[in-house]
Amino acid sequence: MADTVIVIFLVLTALAFDFINGFHDSANAISTVVSTRVLSPRQAVLWAAFFNFIAFFLVGVPVAKTIGTGIIRPDIISDAVVFAALGGAIVWNLITWYFGLPSSSSHALIGGLMGVGFVKGGMKVLVLSGITKTAIFIVLSPAIGMALGLVFMVTVLNLCRNSTVYRADRIFRRLQLLSAAVFSMGHGMNDAQKTMGIIAMVLFGRGMLGPVFHIPIWVEIACYTVIALGTMAGGWRIVKTMGTKITKLRPMGGFCAETAAAGAIIGASLAGIPVSTTHTITGAIVGVGATHRIRAVHWGVAGTIVWAWVLTIPLTALISAAIYALLTVW
């Protein structure tokens, strides 16, 4: 009975992280479509939440398997390890939400796992191949987003060079509904799977999945549902930073940024790479802004965001390690 209660508690804690992930990262999906006034904030979160959940029908669980087995060795998983990793990620998400910083929920979770794993078993329990792949994409995902945003924006500007501003705005206001939907599906594909990996770790560690690590269907449905509910709650502080403080966006730019980021995130999801949707959309917005002129990007704001990115993994690793130490001493 006690074991069942502990498992339920850990699953609920993981779902709480999933909800905060959606809440924290809703800005990624809705900031551009809100800042260009294509949708109202309420319409935007409903639109994004719906397509977060739709991702359930479109992709498997490669990212969940990376989180579950590719950051720390599954054989060292314990209740305290899972709770401390989630606790560190939740604390960091709430801190960065409070200050309006679009940091990565994904990297917060990965940092938490790394910190706890190192404290419990040292370097030998860290899966360096999975960590290396994730670390490479900390740099690559915003760079790819920026490059695609720049290319898409230049291409669209050339295609529309004979169009009036009014006509272009009218067309891209409609197209931005499509790009926001595709981006939200990409967000659901990548971020909901991270919580699936954590829940599966709990179940696998208790012997509830049998000898082979896999993701039960009820875990998939629960995680997609909860991240959609979190997105509906909307992290409005970060929406303002993403939508207006990095650069000024029109519907054309919003469409290009969302499309660029969606392509990068969906590609990474299919490859099983847990990337940051925050990093990717931020890079795409910067790429779009840079097509006007370099000074159109508020580089001071972008620099503050980058510092939050740099600090996410080491600080969440420290927070999670401290939580684990307290739990094991207590």
C-alpha cells in the first residue's frame, strides 16, 4: 500500500512539472500570434493547447526514451532521485517565470537529473552519449531556428516584394494560424515526452513495466492532456518578453518565426533529441528581426535570455542535488 501511495505521489509530481512546463512554455507557442494581434490571448492559448494534445496522434515516444534511459543510468533510479530532479526543475521554472525569462524547461529537467545522478553515483552513472547529444543541441537548436527564420523571412520578403503591406498582412494573418498550430504540435511532441520519460522511469524502477523500458499509453495521454492544460493557463510574463521585447513582429515575421522553429523542433523530436522549444523559437525570432536591420533586435534583452540559458543546467543541477541531499539525510 505504501509503495502504491509513493508511486502515485511521484506520478502526480511529474504531472505537476508537466503542467508548469506548459504554463511556462505557453509563451513559445502564443507570443508571436498574440503580439501580431492575429489572436487574442484567450483564443491563442486555446489554439495552442488543442494542437499540443493533437501531437499525441502524430509521433511516437523517441524523446521520452532518451529522457528515461539516455541521461542517467536507469538502474540508479529511486524515489528520491526522481523527486529531487523534478523539484529542481520546478523551482527553476517558477523562478524564471517570475522574472519573465524564457528559459528551457527541458534543460531544467536534464540538469536536475544530472545533478542528482552525480551526487548519487558520480560520473559513471551519467550517460555521456545522451548528454553530449543534448548539449550539442543547446547551441544548435537556436542557431538552426535563427538560420531558418532568416532564410524564410528573406524568401517571403522577395516573394511579396510587389504586394502592398495591407495585402501581405491580411494573407499572413491567416497563414499564422497554421504556423502557430504546427509549432504547438512540435512543442507538444518534444516537451510532453520529457515528462513521459520521468513517469516511465518511476514505473520501470519499481518493476511495473517488466524487463523492457517502454511508455504505457495511459502515460502518453496523461502527459499530453496535462501539458495542454498548462498551456491554457498561459505564462503571461514570458509572453511579453518573447512577443515584444526581442524585436517587433508583424504577421509575416510571426509566420516565418513559427514555421522555422516548428521545422527544427519536429525534426529533433523525430530523432529523439530533447531540444528546448524556448531556445529554438527565440533564435527564430532573432533571425526574423535581423532581416530588417541588426538594430531591430534588442540585443540587451537577447543577452539576458542567453545568460538564463547558460545557467539553467548548472543551477538546476545544484538545486536538485541539494534537494536529494536533504531527502537522503532526512
